[in-house]
Amino acid sequence: MNKKLLLGLLALAAAHTAAEAQSRRPHINRAALARLVSQPLHSTVDARTGTPRTGPPAQQRVQAPSPASWGQLIGQTVYDLQTNSATANRVMVSGANTSAVWTQSCAPGSAPNFTNRGIGYNFAADANVMPVTTDPTFVGGTVANCPSNFGLANVRTGWPEVVHTNGNEVVVAHTGTGLFKTSRPVGAGTWTPTPTADMAFTRLIDGPVGPRIPAAAATWPRMVNNGSTVHLVYCDNPTVPLPAGTPNPPQAPIDHTGTAQTPGIALPVVYSRSLDGGLTWDKRNVVLPMFDNASIGSGAVLPNGAANDTVNLGGDGYAIAVNGNYVAVCTSDGGRNAVVAKSSDGGNTWTAQMIDGNFTDADTTLVGAMPDQQASVVSSDGSTSMVIDNSGTIHWFSGTCRFPVKKRAGSPYWSGYNRYYANSSEYLLYWNDREFSGRRPVVIDSIDTVCPVVPNFTPCALASGDAAYQAAGLLSYPTAVVDAARGDVYVIYAAARLGTSNNALVEGQFLRDLYLQRISFAGGQATAYRSKSISRDIEMIADGAAAANGEESMFPSAHHFVENDMIHYQWMSDFEPGTALQGDPVDDENENAVMYDRINVAALSWADPAPLSVRGDLPANVISTSVAPNPTTGKTTLHLNLKQDARATITVRNVLGQEVLRVAATSLTAGANTVSLDLSAQSAGVYFYTVSSDKFSLTQRVVKN
């Protein structure tokens, strides 16, 4: 049985300075990396406004949804862009009840406007019952009457979120003119849509509309709850187009007493709260601390009060989490700083800190020769997920992408500006505000190097087609889960599968599978384990769904707490990478299967524990370090990419700290260096190699099979 081996853990500084850091596979296709995409992040026009996108329409090819290789078919949709970033809170479990929602369209041929786009829904009253012997009974929801207009809604909607509060299922989605809410008693009864006045505060958020200040309404909601208290974040999105040629201006002050938006934030993220299950909202359109241009964009405000550069926070590049009175919201943008705000009193007061940034010269790598390609960094791709454990600790995950960056006027720091390199990064980031407070995130995984055999396709080759999901990395779309009883944290994510292609050619687009990662904290030590392919390692499907069947597993969304030892999650299964709305080429307009599954974490065994605290940030002189192959059966090669010449000694030690190999002092040059390591005489296990030089010292992990 093929096993996915955990990437040797390394600090995010390595990821910041090289797209190849700590890779376990052939290098990223340089042709794909060199193609700088000149459009903004999350530029799907339909997702924001319904305006037709440019270019030829997707080929119309209707196909009934086929269930994935595992799980249960609970829904379908032609509208296949389930999120611009991480898929958030679309599965809710309370007691034995489980609700699931998704963006649904049942009318093939309606792209790009999808005028009947609505809320897909399904429900089971026995999904959270142990032991796991039979599949839950989903009652059909909107599946039984598809096609239907708008699903649970009575207007065109998208990006639904669901909570159980005060005995009700509450679903919130956006309409393009504000947020829509509908509710009913959990599992039964008639859905009652929102009266217009109920969420009117989300419909015209900004102040007076003028030539350079468009009307704005809430889009892309994220919603969680603790009992009757519902926490909601969303984007303040212009609904009136700007005149042709007009640059995005700073947004108008938000129309909420005592709160004004810092200049230089376009599509700002704002927070609202309800104390009565969503009936009324005592906090509306609140701008959280540090959710401003100076913190996220590394920019200085110019002498005339204008922003140095506009920061775009839209496109749902943000996440929210809750556990009791602890609430956290994070946001980031392409190549910009990641910021998290936290409340310990249920959203009354907030503090904030920077997770990732500011980016200095040591974080950058020169890429290309275009004037605006001064430098680049690998940072959060905006696809983030968070959970909070019972101690109030935030656990944060993110995919990565490589972004061009520039220095702000009057600022020493580099910052991105909504451009990215397609298919340019492959890392899963992790951070918490306990062990890693004051430190940057660490890299805890990379894409799978266990390659399937696909006819007419070179094993372990990486398809080089343009990014199917725009700025998202090759490993992204995390959805986090906390086991409050044991203190463990899990994350499900979608990652590219080497050796797969949608057309069996290297010019095609690779397919993605789902993976599960675990982090434990026994004895006060953060420890990561070898991640598992859900299809191959957990469901025991030979060679994986994507490889065997041409399946694309995407947009996972999990209930954020382990319930009865189970992780409950949904995802979208497709037979073509990408969507009908973005990527190059766009996807055919097919029926896509919405799937549900549950994983019994108590039945899983985990291998290769590695302490996260072993890794510190890479020194400024080191652009990247990796070992390939890793794992190895004997001989492997250490790759070091340096900014300056150095003389170094390399030692390899086992988990007991005993030295098993030493490479005498050797001269390393600026740029790429390779050093052969021979572990043939060593037993299988985990080893740590240390590079000690006159300018730096680093330690990383290598596995011997």
C-alpha cells in the first residue's frame, strides 16, 4: 500500500525565500512558475457581481454526477466554484444531527451568470451516532428536487454557511446586494427567509455614494456560533462599478458609530455579532484591530492622508473560529502580511497580532526580469482555516503561493500587490498563538511524491497547465478540526497528485486528492505526524481516487470539532481540474458531486512523529534547503541554495542524538549547492542533518526507509 510521507519540517522562512524549499518531489515546472499571472487574486467576475466574464464560454457538456470513490453522494451542482479560498463552515453537527450546505446550481448552460444559483442543502439525524457501522441516512434536501431555483433561498445566493443555534438551523449566504438568512427548526419544518430589514446593515454598508465611492454590500460570509451567540465576518464589497480607468480608491468610512475604515483597504473585512441566534445584531460592521493597510500591507500612510497602496481583502481570504468565549478572525492578501484578531470575551474586546510578516530583504528572491518583478515571497495564499482549543489557543493553517512584491514608499518592508505565479508553491503552513507566538508559521507538509501509473503519462511528472484555481498553491484549501477532549488538532486539505493529468499530457492540469494531517501536544510538545491520503490510507482504495479514476477531490469543509471520535466533512468531486469560472482553460460545465464522509480518529494509527519545535527559522543567508529523495532507501542529495558563499560541515544524527554520518568541511557558493549523503548503512527511521558554517547553522529532517 502506498504511503504519503510527511515532509521534513521546516520553518516558513525557507518557504518565504524559495519555491523549492524542502521539496520531496521533482522541482516545480519552471515554465508554469515563470508565467506571471497579471490578473488580481480571486478575479472570478461572476462570484462577485454576476457580470459575464471575458473570453469564450466553457464547452457545454452535461453529465450526471457520479459519486466519488468513497463517502456518500449528498448533493450536486453545476456551479463548481465553491470558494475562492478555504471552504469554511458548511458542515454543522449538534447531537446526532448533521447539516451540510453548498453553492448549488441545477441548470447546465447558465454560465457565467448562473441566474438560478442558490443554496444546496442536506441533513441526517443519525450521522453522529457510534459505532460507525452503516452510512447515515441523508433525507435528500435539495437533491430530490434539483433542478430548482435557488435551493433553500428565494433569491440568487452563494457562499452559504450553517450553524445550529437555539434549536434552529441558520443558513447565511450572500446575494450581491447584502446577506440573506434563512432558518428552521433543526432537521424539520419550513424554511423562513430573512425579512429585508433583518440584515439590512449588510446591504449598504458604506457612507454616501459618490463618483469615486461605490455603494458596498456584504459578500462571502463566514459564520460560527457558541450557543446563542453567532459571530459573522464578511467582505464590504462594492456593488456599483467604478468608472472605466478609475483606480480602486480607499473605501468610505463604514456607517457604524465609532468605527471608521483606515484608508487604503478595498473590500475590507468586517465583523458582526448576534446574541440571540441571529434574530438581532448588537455589533455591526466592526473593523477589527490591525485589519488596516499599515498592518496588512506593510505600507505607510502618505503625508496627504492617502494610503500608500490599496490592499484588497476580498475574495474570502479570511477565516473565523470560536470555542466558548474565545473568538478569532484572521485575514491576509496576496503576498501581504497575515493578521489575526482575538477576543476572549465573546467579541466585546479584541487584541491583534501579525502571524506572517513583515517581509524583509532576507525573505525575498529575485524572479524574472520584468520591472515589476523586483522580488517575490512565498506566503499565505489566502486559503486559511482556524480552530480554537479548550485552552483558548488558536490553531491556524494555510496554503501558500509565490507572489511578486515591492517596497512601499516610506516603508522598509516588502508587500504583495495581487499578482501571483501559477502553480508556484506546495506547502501547508501551521501556526498557533501558544508555542509559536511571536514566531512565523512552520511548514508541516508538502505534496505527495507517491506516484500512480497513468497510461501515456510519465510517472512523477507534474502537469504544467495554468493554475486551475488561480492563486491557490499546489497544496491548499485546508479545513481544520480540534479534538477538544484529547487536545489534538487535525486538518484536511486538497493537494496535487504527481503523475496525474486531466488529459494524460504534461501540458494538462494535475488532479487533487484529499489528505489528513494530525498535530498533538502531549507533554507540552507540538508534534506532527506523517499525513494520510484519505482515499489510499484511510479508505484503502488502491492507488487513490484521483489516480485511478481521474477524480478531482476539492473544496473540503469539516465541522470544526471532533464529535464522538469522528471528523465530519464534505467535499466536491469532479472529473476535471478547475471550475467553469476561472483557471485556464475553464472547466466544462458538468454536474459535480457533493460528497459527505466521516473519519473515526480513534481508529487511526499515526507514524513518524516529529517535534515542530526542532525547527527554527532559516538564517537569512539560506534561500532553501531540501533533501531528495526524502524518504530515501539509502543515498540521497542535500540541496542548499545560498545568498552568500560559506564553508560548512554537515553531520547526520539519529533520534537519540548519535552522529551517524559526517561530511568534512566543504566550500559552498552563492546559489545552488548539492552534497551527497549516504545512509545505506543505517537502519530505517528518522534522522536529522545539521549544516554548520561560518555564517549559519540549520537542522532539518530526513527519513530512511
